[in-house]
Amino acid sequence: QVQLVESGGGSVQAGGSLRLSCAASGDTSNPYCMAWFRRAPGKEREGVASFDSNGNTRYADSVKGRFTISRDNAKNTLYLQMNSLKPEDTAMYYCAAARGWALLQLRVSNFGYWGQGTQVTVSA
């Protein structure tokens, strides 16, 4: 019902910044909780941040104070501003969505719509 396409990934040195974008298309008129997840090599996918339709946000402890999630509803786009990047932030970053008004817990099972991911690599 909704398609998600990530962009903005790349390579950056530690301490640098990147801004990821997630363009949504299809059935975008209904309320959605949007989120960013990531999966590092050899590790399971983990939640990074989420943003519900009322403007509430949730962040993983590992990114609080460094990452900011935002939405531009006019453009149907979700963003993740990543500052003070660390080598441990290196991962494939995925955009995800779930129908409804709730600010969901950052669990993979809560989200039914996924993008294909964009790679972020942080060098020491």
C-alpha cells in the first residue's frame, strides 16, 4: 500500500554528518508511524528512531543527542539528520512504516512496510 525509497547514504569520516531521506508513495493519506532501522554486518536489525503522525519521536539510546528524525508531509518524505557520526554507526539504514496513530516501540515486528536500504559508512 505504501512504497519507501531511501537515499542520502554514503561514506564520511568520524565526526561528520549525513542526512538520509525516505520518499513515500502510494497510499500516503492514512496516518503512519515512520521509523529508521539499521543493520550492521553480523548484527541484527535494530531500531534507530521513530516519528508518529502527531509529531512524537522516539530514539535509541545510542543515537540520542546526535540524530534527529523529521517529516515533511508536503513532500511525503522522512528524514534522518545524523551528526557526530561514529564508526559504530556504520550500517545499512532502512526506512519503515506502520499504519496507525501510535508512536510504536522500535521493534522490527511492529513495522510492515520497508524500503531497500541505503548504506552509511563511517571511517575512523
